[in-house]
Amino acid sequence: MKVNSVTCVGDIMTAHVVSVKKNDPVYDAIRLLEFEHISVLPVVDERENLCGIVSTSDLIRVTYNLQCDIAVLPLVSKSVQQSLTEALAQDQSEIMVSSVMTETVNTVKPETSLVDAARSLIENEIHHLPVIDQAGKVIGMISTVDIVRAVAYNMEE
């Protein structure tokens, strides 16, 4: 594929999109990110319309507090450690995606040029853009890596 100023997002986007719902537990989002080897999940509503995005950066903020709590565990007895660990796990299972997601999401359409998508990524200091159709449903994702890959392969031709 020859990459030029008219190449569109739809030509190189990742079409296999894994998403979560607003009311899913954060724990499920973390597991999905790990299982799928990805760093961002679109958040969709009941009609599958985009309503946010949750990234590993969002989840780091949640887990930072957990790590601080876990750091004190060696300072207490085994029975207290077990009680604290169970309490921390319970707290994490009750946090919903809606409480950690970013609600304002920059998006692109499949017909958006790669140049415009790259500008959006740079100007907004982000690494992923959901690709949405006319109805607001997520049909793909494009990332800085996708654009770099497209340019790199173009340089070889």
C-alpha cells in the first residue's frame, strides 16, 4: 500500500475492536487489556455508541493507590495482611469503568486522512483514536504505531 496524503484511516485502522461498558468493573478492563495485549479500550453504552475511553494511563492512577496500600502489608501480622488484601481486592472489584474513563474522546472517521489523524494525535498528545461510523459506533482504532508502520512500509517500496 502506498501511503500518501490521501491515504485514509480506514485503510490502516485496526478493525478488531475490543470494548467495555461503562458499568463493567475496572478489574474486567484490566484483564481485557492484558489478555488482548492492548493499551486502550473504547467505552460504549448499551447501544454500542462511544461514550469514553479507558487506557492503561487511566488505570495506573487507580492502581497507584492500591500499590501504596499494599506497600504497608509487610509491616503488619499475617492475619492482618490477609484481611487487608481481601478488603483491597473487594474495593477494586467495586470500581466501575465509568469512574476512571476519559469521557471526552477525540475520534476520526474512516475517510479521515492519515495526515489529519496524525495531527490530531500530536495536537492532543494522545496515542489512540477510535474510528467511528456515522452513527457513532466504534468500527476501528488507529494509533501512532499504525501510522508509523504505514509510513515505514511505504519507505521500503
